[in-house]
Amino acid sequence: MADTMQFDLVSPERKLTSVQAREVRIPGADGDLTAMPGHAPMITTLRPGILTVISAEGSTEYAVTGGFAEITGDSVSVLAERGLPTTEMTQEVYTSMVVEAKRHHESAREEAGEEAVEAAAKLLADMVAMGTHIGLDPHQASL
Amino acid sequence: MPSLKDLKNRIGSVKSTRKITKAMQMVAAAKLRRAQEAAEAARPYAERMNAVVAGLASSVAGSEGAPRLLAGTGADKVHLLVVMTSERGLCGGFNTVIVRLARAKINELLAAGKTVKIITVGKKGREQLKRDYGQYVVGHVDLSEVKRIGYDNAQGIARDILARFNANEFDVATIFYNRFQSVISQIPTAQQVIPAVFDGGAEASSLYDYEPSEEGILADLLPRSVATQIFTALLENAASEQGARMSAMDNATRNAGDMINKLTIVYNRSRQAAITTELIEIISGAEAL
């Protein structure tokens, strides 16, 4: 079996990366998972979090929000609504993302049902966790 | 017969018009390249998204738990038309062809006794549609401040449409835009986005494990798919607009050139005629002595 697989990270606006990877850690909606070559085919939605790609050149981390990952035995494609390398993730960008999540949470509380509020709250919590991981301060985002 | 001075002024003004159209053509060419690159870059995402959603949809379709975005409301009464045009003019028939297609659809729907609601994207389409169908226009999206169309813009439009759908404001949504074929040909296209339709055979999706469930993923992806389709349409439209403007300005530049040639001939002829008249006057004057 090949020991690498094709990995693509695509955002709506452009293709972010396309490399041969040994291992990809994906923040799935139901929990993190690691895809390696020969993984059973699956499709999972993403929660906001850190996606780690380990290739021959080392490992790269990306912050991704929203979207899904398609895993087949020899390739992984991640379609993220927003994705950027953690090194390019600034406090400014992060703050705006948290503000948006907060606003979403607020509006869900006002209009939608309990389920939507829970989903929005989870989204916000995931967002905060992601920021803490990179070392950014989620509390700068005041509504 | 205009005087020599008039003709000279006329030639001068056509010359400066030609300079302007020439400049606009070159600007459009540069913008077209950028717009095409953006459309190109967005393609992988849209294609994969479409393939996955189509695969999921075909396996979920018909079952009880199919999301409303896929199954529809069960009615076919109220149609929402999202008409995407440009913010600026001077791009030939670009806006007119979209509006003509939308207009045909509106008339067809009205004749069939359906209710029509219109959302316009871009100033030019609103101006044209407001005249005849002002009472149906329910919303307008202004993109005149937007320099480069981003996914955020599409998401904003999609959010608006989805909110209206969830509030049961319409049953079927269709977007109208120009698909970019080449610089000289843009194809006005109507595409139904809600309920979702997929053409072509979807790949067998039983291959995959799904996490969470198929329905869960589909419920998450369908709204994104709507946004993606709108984003693609916006990008195609932007590229088409620049293409249309480029060829319109190319035509204008050529026409201005032809006009300058014609005017120059008229100018030279009348100058010649004036000289001849003067000569005849001098000669006859000399002969009379």
C-alpha cells in the first residue's frame, strides 16, 4: 500500500493546498479523526477547528470552519468555507470570526428553536477552543 | 452643409470618444482576466460540492426525512426569481439578455397563475425590471461597493434567500445570470436552486460512511450548496460582464474609427470645393479686366 495520499484543501475562492500527505487530522463534527492511506471511504462535516496535515516535509496546521471532508482510500479532500494556515491567522481575522459566531448565536436565540441555539452555541464554543489552541484571545471579540 | 469648422470640431470630438472607448476596452480586458482567474479558482470547490451533494441527494431523495431544501415545500405556487445583472452600463446587450430571459419567465409564470417575487442583484437589472414588474420586486442587493466578489457576498445573498424560504415566502427559487462562454458569447442561464436539482447521473454514494448521518450532512450541506451556486453564478456573471464590455467597447472603437474616416473625407471634399470656388472667382475676375 502506498504510504501517502493526495490531500486537497479547497475554499470557495481558491484551492489552498494540494500535497501528498501521510496523515491528516480532521476536526469532524462528531469528534476529531485521523485519516491515513487506506482509510475506509467516508464523508464527514467539519466543526471549526485545527486541521493538521503531516507530509514528507513536516506538518502544517490550518484553521478551518464549516464544510466537509471526503475521505477515500487514496485521497482526502477538505472543502472548508474558510480555511487558512494558522500562521496567517491573526487576532483581527479571528476576532471577526468570533463576533460573527456570537451574532449568529444571538439571532438564533431570538428566532429559532432550541436546536438551532444549541448548534450555534456549539459553533461558538468550537471557535473559542480553536483560538485558544492557536494562542489568540477570543475575549477581544465583544459584541 | 456643415461648415468646415463644424466638421473639424466633430472630428475632434469623435477622436476623443475613441480614446475613451479604447481605454475602457483595455481596462475591461485586464479585469476580464482577473475575473476569469477567480472563476477558475472557484471551480474545484463547486464541482466537489455539487458531486457530493448530488450523490447524497440521490440516496436520500424520496425518503421521508428528505430536507425541505431538497424535497421542496410540496407546492409550486410562489416563485422567487433572483436576477443577477451588472452595476454599470456600457457593456452591450449584457443586461438586456438576462432581463429578457427573466421577463419571459415572469410572463410565463404569471400566465400560469403563479405568484412571482423578484430579487435583483445589480443596479441595471433593477432599473429595467422595476418599470414593468415593480410590484413584484421584494428585494435588491447592491454590489456597487464591491471591488472583488468574495464568498461573503454570495453567502449574504444565500442567507437572505434561505431566510425567506424558511419563512415560507416562496416555493421555488431560480437564479438568472450570464454564463461565460467566451469574450463574444455569454449565455443567459436560468438555474433552479431551491428545491435543489441535479443533472446527470450522480455517483453511487453507498460507497461512503457518513458522519453524522446522511440526512445530517445533507441538511448541513444544502444551504452551503445554495451559497456555492450563487457564488459561481456571481463569478460567471462578473466575467461575462467584462467580456461583454470588452467586445462592446471594441465595436465602439472601430465604429469611431470608421466615423472619423468618413468625416475626414467630407471635410477634405468641402475644403477642396471651397478652394475651387475661390479659384473660379479669381480667374473670372481676372478675365473680366
